[in-house]
Amino acid sequence: MSQLAIELVPRNREVLERDMALVREHFPHVDTINIPDLLQFDLRSWDAGDIVSTQFPNVIPHLRAIDFDLRCDWPFLETIRNTGCPALLAISGDPPQDMLHRTYRTPITGFIARLKQELPGVKVYAGLDPYRSGIKEELDYVAAKLDAGADGLFTQPFFDLRFMEIWADLLPGIDVWWGIAPVLTEKSQAYWENKNNGFFPPDFKPTLDWNREFARRALEFTRGRDASAYIMPIRADIRKYLEGIV
């Protein structure tokens, strides 16, 4: 069944509660909130999920495999159980900028398998990055995650509908949440192109109008395939970006 989530960055409790209130007021039919786990902020995704769950029935926190040792107890498990999150997103995680932050060589497949064991009844999604490598290599990586127990996939944001169509044809029968994000400056475009190897269609413009029209068409695409989508407003004004579309 097609679903829609909005991603809220948990910078702190005050900002999170302000953004939740905005979503509830202007997009009342949105019932799913996606929460990234960003080390530059003190509020971790599972604790933010506990806050969000008081106002939204569906919360999907992100969890970074690199932060957890497979041989140890995990501090977030009890919070996830108590919060009643229906799903979570397991990602490998980028190395932290703070070298004092402890990380582990935890493979994403092992992380997914243990999450499925520890949290029965909770859907565990894995990431799909269409820009990371060649299509065959990414499909093999996806297959390994699904074999480990992943229930479906969350994609990196797409900026080209033709590329979405290619990937949709390669993932028949898989529960996919398609990523949509605005790119509103040339600097942001350069970030996606140079750091993440993303690419944009020839008609792309880093304007609000172009990004609103793309979001509208991308949501039509996902609904037409009975697939789900999540929107990452990033630094955009959520209301200006999504009003009249979501």
C-alpha cells in the first residue's frame, strides 16, 4: 500500500516539536515521520522517535550499524520496543568527524539479522544508493541485505524520473520507499554531484518551482506503482515546498 513519510531532523527537542506541529497543522493526513540519526546533534534517532510517537502513529528511526558492536547489548532496543515503532531503517553509517566517537566494523548484513532477531514484528528496511556504484553491484548489495532479513528498501533521493523508472523495473515485488529531496542552491547541487555521485536531468534548476514540480511528479509516480515515498525537506521551508502537493 502506498504511504508517505516526511523526514524531520532532530536538531533538538524544541525544533523537533515545532516541526511536528507544522506537519500536523498543514499536512494532517501525513501519519509517518522518518528520523535520521545525525551525530552532530545530541538527540539520537530512537529518543527522537519516542517523542514523535506521542503525536504520530508511525515513526521510522534510522540506526547506524557502525555505532554498535554485535557482541554487546544495544541501548536503543528497549526504547524502540516501548515506543512501538512499526519500522526502522538500518544503514551502514558514515565515519564520524569526531575521532573520539567509538565505531565498530559491524557489517550491515549482521546488523540487520540481529535487529530482526531482537525486534520481532518490527520491519527493518535497508538502504539503496543508486549512485554508489554500478547498477549490478548495488543490486548484489541489495540482495545481500534482503537475504539477511531486510523487509524492504529506502532509497537515496532521486532527481530524475527516468532513473526512478529504471530502478523500479529492477525491483519488482520489493517494498520500496522512494526518496525525494529539494535541491535549492548550486552549492547543494554540487554536493550531491561531487560527494554522492548524484546526477540531475538536463532541465534541472535549483529553484523552488522546479523542485515542487518534481516532487509532484515523483509522488504521482510512486502512487501509480502503489509504492511509498519519503520526503526530506532538508533546509527547505516545509510549508512552501510541500503545500498544495502533499
